[in-house]
Amino acid sequence: MSRNYQMDVSIKLLDTERKEKVIDAARDEWPFEEFWHDEDEHMLSSSGADFLYGGESEEDFSVRLAAAIWKANRGYCEVIVRATCLEDLPYDGYLLDETAYEDWLRRAREEREKLCGLGEKS
């Protein structure tokens, strides 16, 4: 069974000389998009969407990703993972039926009449 996820990662206090190795390691674990590097904070961040497979949990994935990053960094750095399951998000739905269309036509007609009325002098 697979589940669709958006994964966001922030990596703090990394060895800047190992930055490209850390990015490559993270991308080997998940299809992260472009990484942003905040030099003032010594932080990399990115996000990407894909599927977790074979019953892997969000926590399992986070540990696997952090291990790959630590190995590439050749030491500890703080790894923050935010996992969002894209299959169960709340959403709002709107049905715009003929009544909504008729309301829109009425409002548009009223607006035109107001605009036309502005040009007339009494």
C-alpha cells in the first residue's frame, strides 16, 4: 500500500563544505525540489511530494532521511521533517448550479445598470 505525502525538510548546523553531499543524500531518499540555503542561519530547506511504500511510517522515513543526511554530513546536524499526507487533507467544495448562474447574471445586470446610471444627468 502506498500513501501520497508532501515532505518538508530543514537541515540546521550542517558543515557547509558538505552541503552538496547532504543535498544529494537527501534527494537519494526523496524527490526533494530545489534546496534553499539560508547562510545566516546555516540552514538548508526543501520540499517534495512522493509516496511512502511498503507500510513505511512517517517516523520511519524521517529516521531514514536523517541517517542519510548525517552520513553525508559526516556528523550531527539538526534535521526537521514535516510530513503531510496529501490523501486526507480537508477541502471545501462548491457546486455552482443554475441558481448560482442566474444570481451572477442578475448581479452583473444590476452592476451595468448602476454604471449606466452614473453617466446620466437628471
